Amino acid sequence: MILQMVRELVAEKVAPRAAEIDEKEEFPQDIKELFAQNDLLGIPIPAEYGGLGGTFLTYVKVVEEIAKACASSSLIVAVQELGMLPILIGGSEEQKKRFLPDIASGKKIAAYALTEASSGSDALGSMRTRAERKGDSYILNGQKIWITNGSVADVVCVFAVTDPSAGSRGVSAFVVEKGMKGFSVGKKERKMGIRGSPTVELIFDDCEVPAANRLGEEGEGFKIAMKVLDKSRPGIAAQALGIAAGALDYATNYAKERIAFGKPIGQHQGVGFMLADMKTEVEAARMMLYEAARKCDENAPDVTLWASMAKLKCGDVAMSVTTDAVQVLGGFGYSSEYPVERMMRDAKITQIYEGTQQIQRLVISRAMVGKGK
Ligand code: CAA
């Protein structure tokens, strides 16, 4: 029922806005409201905290459906999940009750701030943002970059070093709220794709955060950050899969209608075999994603491995299928009048964020053979 409702919403309200959202590079408040009104912003949040109490499998299928038409809009749902997960995973009962209902209802937007200018893939070793305890507060200093929805977020889960000598136990997690003194939004990135999703720098300048907003114990932040990625990478895999599936649908319909040498181009082997490969890759990626989502639902011991494999496979499929979709449409595919051009630009980020494809391979191989020294 949820998926049927999402398909209708996407067809009626999201798909007609997709090109304009990309063109204007604006966060689509109307689409966020639409998702909030239809309870799509808190699917995996338990009902006791105001969410739908749905499965991760439902959640990824919803992200996929939206991404078929508009990758920027799908990111509203995916980043609401990413931003709330540190609270769901690391928060106390009081913090969950304080923050999650407003995130589930869409009254508040959530974001996740891990990345820094010199700390992307090496999230732990190169983190510089500091949090120093002062009475009942922490004083945060530093900058985060590439923060999706950072400029529209009301609550941001921020990771900062509390003990530089303690390695993976020296990072703590905090909920920083909009309006807190010393917290501001810096530069907005101009991007190749997902242009309706604001990506910004966040600045912490003697930002005072109550100790009551620390998630988990001091020093537990990095583990919380990693556990979050285990459950959020499938959401990005779903976005990637949706982009690929949307491009494949468009290219298939085009190949049935466009005539060359007296018949539809899809019936020429050169194009027909491309479509066959695209379809096979999309369905293979879908099976891997749904299995990863089931692992999230079961809290399976190998969820880290599956989340990374799904992100790796779906991201690569998104890039190759959208590139081929542009090829099937030929010159029209290269024009912004047709959606596959936008889809190809949107696909690229799914090979980069929430851990590059190289980081996914590192995580997968470590799960297989260990890290070593
Ligand atoms: N669950 C629980 N604990 C975990 C974990 C997991 N999945 N992964 C690692 N840890 C623990 C380790 O067990 C280790 O603990 P101990 O020190 O107690 O042994 C600790 O965390 C440090 O782990 P590693 O030794 O593996 O650390 P590392 O520095 O060698 O590697 C990494 C870590 C996997 C490379 C990690 O830094 C990483 O994932 N980097 C990529 C960062 C990333 O994905 N960023 C995405 C930003 S968000 C985003 O992009 C969203 C968006 O815009 C939409």
C-alpha cells in the first residue's frame, strides 16, 4: 500500500518537478512537505517515537521509487534517515523522545556531519573538529564540509574529537540544534548533480552544546558513526538503483519508438543487447540491495559487509546504466531536454558519498580477511 501511494505521488507531484528542481538548484520545500504529510520521513523510526515503525526493506523501496524520477527528492527521505540514525542507535531514551517525533513528522530536518576538509575517507584519523568539556556543556570548534541538507537542517548529529590521544575512542557524537550560539552555515557547493539537495559547510566557533545533547558515552562517537553508515549505505544504494531503473525505463521506451533503418532501434542488436545488459545489471543490483535491507532489519552480524556490497554494486550500476541510457538516446540523451542527462549527472555522486567505491571495497575486504596492522 505504501509503495502504491508513493508511485502515485511520484507520478503526480515529483516527476513533473524534477527538471525544475535540478535547474533552480533549490531545496524543494513543497516536496519535503508532501513527504511529511504522507509519513515518508520516519519510515524506520519506531512507532513509540512517532515513526511508521516500518522495515528497512520498505524504506529502501520508497527511496528507490522516488529516485526513479528525482534523485534530489529521494535524498530528502534518505538523509532524514541518516540524520536520525545516530539518535536511534546511540541516544538515550530521553533523547529519542526529545528528538525523534519531530524528525519523524518532518517538523524538523535532520543531518549528519562527519566529513571535514581533510577528513573524507579517513574519517577517524584526520578528524580535527574538537569538543572540549566545560561544566555541563561542550565547546565545539571546527568545520564540517559536504553536509547534505546542512543549510535546511534543524538538528545535526556532529562528530568531534574529545580526546586526541584515544584513537577510535576519542570521538564523541553531539546533537547540535539550529540557533545554538557559535553554529553557522558556510559555503554552499555548486555540484554536477543532486542539485536540489543543498550541500554546505558547517562552522562551529566556540559553539556551546549542552552535555545532555551528547549521544552515548564520551568516546563512543566513532562507533556510532560507523554503525549509522551500516544502515544508511543501503539508502544510498536505493537512490542509485532508482536512478538506474528510471534511466532504463526511459531508454527502453525510447528504443521502442525511435525508428532507424526501418525499425525501432531496440530491435537492432547493437541497442537491444545494451538494453539486455542494463536490465540484467539493474535486477542483480536490486536483489543485492533488498538482501542488504533484510540484513538491516535482522541486525545481522554481516550487515557491514552487505551494506557496502549493496552500495558498491548499485552505485556502479547507476553510473554504467545512466551512461548507456544517454548513448541509447544519442544526441537527445546529451540534451537537458531529456531526463537521462540529469540522471547521469545525479548517478555520479552515488559512487562518492557515504564512502567512495574504494572505501566500500576496503570495508568488504576487511570483513573477508581482516584489517591487519
Ligand atoms: N560498526 C561498529 N564499529 C565499527 C564499524 C562498524 N561498522 N566499523 C569500524 N568500527 C570500529 C572498529 O571496530 C574500530 O574499533 P576499535 O578501535 O575498538 O578496534 C574503530 O571503529 C575504528 O575502525 P577501523 O580501525 O576500521 O578504522 P579505520 O580508520 O582503519 O577505517 C573506515 C575506518 C572504514 C575507513 C571509515 O573511516 C569509513 O567508513 N570511511 C568513509 C567515511 C564515509 O563513509 N563518510 C560518509 C560521510 S556521510 C555522507 O556522505 C552522507 C551524505 O552526504 C548523504
